[in-house]
Amino acid sequence: NISDPDDVACSGEDGLDATGSRKARAQLTIDTETSLASLSYSVRIRLGDGFNSLNDELGLPINWMTIGEFWNNQPGEPGSFRITMNMVKPDAVAGAPMYFGLKADKQADGASAWELVWPSEIVSALEVPIGEWFTIEVSVTEGDATTGRASVHVTTADGVRHEVADVTGWTYSPDGSPDGFADINTIKLYTSGDIMCSLKEMGHVLEAWWDDYAIGAE
């Protein structure tokens, strides 16, 4: 998102770029012809060894490692709102694991800041598996505080299915109106420049594989 003098990433004088203008992202975006009242999907994921380096060598908390995002609506549109599925490392300690997280944010019209809609981000007790395949299942239904629902389950390599989150709450902005999900990122890896540049300095990269993708919607 920013240019370095020699077009080599992370080479600028700003170092790790604490301003947040540098980002790293790979994603699949589905722009629907008709807004969706609900959607569900599953996908198998395997995270490479760079994620072990992220946990073991960087004593940084991580609250920005997005692996799925569902927009209702996009920034710049009335009632901007998103549900974000993250991998979260709450402890700023080398060797601490990451966990799965889920949150919902709204953005006031004309503003850049995001505000939590659910009382807090949900952080599961399930550690993120690294180096082995796991399956994520996600289901989201548009609704208000009593009719909206978002659920996430993870099946680990041993075949055990774990509940990560099952939320009843707003799945569109309380300041907007229900008009459906029209932009969804069901496959995504998105994080900050300070994480990516720190790993690059240590000679590491983040790799992820996705397989057996299935999606349904109404």
C-alpha cells in the first residue's frame, strides 16, 4: 500500500511502518449479483512453518491476521459493516500460540475508524493448528440483535469438530438497514506491515494452502 524508494518491500526508512499504511494481503473476493441474506461455506486450510516462526520468534500480540471477512456494507456505503474471522495471539510472548477469533465492526458514514458492534471479539480456546490440515465451516445469517447469527466450527486433523463461535447478534449495522451481503472474502490472508517486514528480516514467509472449497447461499 506504500512505495519504497527502490521498489523493494520493507526497505523504506520508516522501518516496520508503525503508521499501518503498509499491509500484506491475498484474498478471494466474491461480488454477488444479488445481495445474500445468508451464506455458508467450508474450506480446508494448511498453514506453513512461517506461522511457527511468527509465534516462536516474534514477541508481538497479533490481532490482525484475517482469514475471512464478510461485508454488509463496504466502506463508503451507508451502514458499513463487516464480520471478521481472525487468528489472534493475545499474549505478547514468544512461543505463545494463536487462537481463532470472530468479531463484528461498524463504520460511521464518512468516518475511517471502526467500532465493535458485538460486546467484544470472541476468542476461542482452540489453538490454530500449524503444519496440518484443518477444515473451517462458517455460516452467517443477516439479522438484528435477536435474529442475526454467525457460527464458526473447525475440524482438526484428528477428526474432532470444535465450536469456535456461535453468536446471536447484529450481522448488519445497527445504523443501517438489512440489505444483504454483497462482498465476501471466504479465502483470505491479510495482516499488517510490521508483522510481514519483521518476518522478512528474519528470512521467513507466511504460506497457506486452501482445498476442498464449498459454498452455498440464499
